[in-house]
Amino acid sequence: MGILIIKNLNVMLTTPLLEKYRKGDLVQFFNNVLEILTEQRAQALKISPQRKALEEVMQHFNEAWHPNRGSELTPQIEELDMERDTLFIGLKLTVDAWGTYHYEKEKRNAAFLIADKIASYGDKLHKKRYQQETAILNSLLSDLETGLAKEVQALGLTEWVANLRKVNTEFNQKYVERTEATASEQEGKVLELRKEATSVFRKLKMLFEARMAIAEVENSEDLPTFKAVENALSRLVEQYNDAVLRASEMNKKEEESKEVTEIEEK
């Protein structure tokens, strides 16, 4: 019987910055992982027990951390979600139309580039779960404010993009405020479940990477499924990591601004 030697393989999911995720974001992230790694896929990839373990701990985690529908913040959150959806859909429809029918060639090309970038983030973004939509919009807006800033300005969409950024940020602040308020009474339980879910997820991630490495060596028929899951999970992680880093940078700037103000007032 031959010995299988695995080397020089770079099978590694993008590492989520779990310790930096806020509690509500972490709950949503693990829920998204379970949505991507369905039970059918887990069975095919022979990691069903590990997925089941994450699913079970998340049942308890969700119960301890479900947003209170009766919260006074809920109507504000729903209103902000509707507002950002309207802004996003309007922006998408506009660049889709201009990318095909604008009478000026330069603006038509600019609109096409923006439409193509929006399309790269997947279909029906506004139908995603709250915080997944928040993370995706943050990534998209970063692209529009940097790499495509010239095209956005050329089409007169700078204020539109700025409004979408403003509403998406306000939504995230209200959402996090609500989830933190509803979980305050179960802080100890939530902390314990956070540690457990993180540990279970990391074991699942390690086994997934190991089995995928073997699948690549053996050119297994399950390799396409491994790659599909890997791509989806890595993209999910990138969206959440980007949102966390942006929030951290904004908090840092706010603290620096506060310090400058305090110094000036002295």
C-alpha cells in the first residue's frame, strides 16, 4: 500500500479575524458559514460531523443572541435598511442603463465599469442578511471611493455614493446597538458560547483544509465542490474582515479627533 505525501500545497481558507468581530457580527458570520457549507455539501466532503457540531452550538448561540423584535430600535433599523436598499437599487439600475444606453461614450464606459464591479459582488445584494449586506456594501463602496472614484465623479454619482455610505454606516451602528442591548443580560452565556463556537469552527476549518489538500493530490471528483466552498467562504471572510478593519479605522480616527479637540479646548 502506497504512502500519500502532501507537500507544496497552499490550501488555506482566508483567516477570519474572529477575535475582532463584534458579538452580533460573529453570530451572523457563523450562520453564513452554515448556509454556504450546506449539510449536503458537508456529507459529500466527509465533514458532516464537524458541521453538525457547529450547527448545534449555533442553535444555542442564536437563542442567546437573537435581536429583540420588540426593541425600540427595530423600526429605525428597518427604515435604514429600506433606505439603503433603495439607494443601492437605484444606483445599480442607473449604471446598468447608462452602461448600455448613455449617449456619451466616455460616460457609457464609466458606467459599464461601475456596473461590472457591482455585478462582481453577486446577485440580489439587497436580499442578503442584514450584516452580510452591510459587509458587502462596505467593500463595494470602498471600490467606488478608490479604484472607481474617477468614474463615479464623471457620472455625477459622488453624492449618491456618499449617501449610501452614510446610511449603511448608520444602519450598522443601530444594528450593533440593538444586538448588544438585547444580549446584555446573557453576557456570561454569550461569552462561553462565543468561545465554544470559535473552537468548533476552527476545527471544522482545519479539517476542511486537510481534506481539500488530499482531494487536490488525488484529483478527487469532490474537488470542484471543495473549490466552490473555499471560494465562497474566503469571500465571506474577506467581507467581514474588511468591515471590521474599516470600523476599527473609523474608531481610531474618531478617538484622534476627540483628543485633538480636548487639547484645543485646554
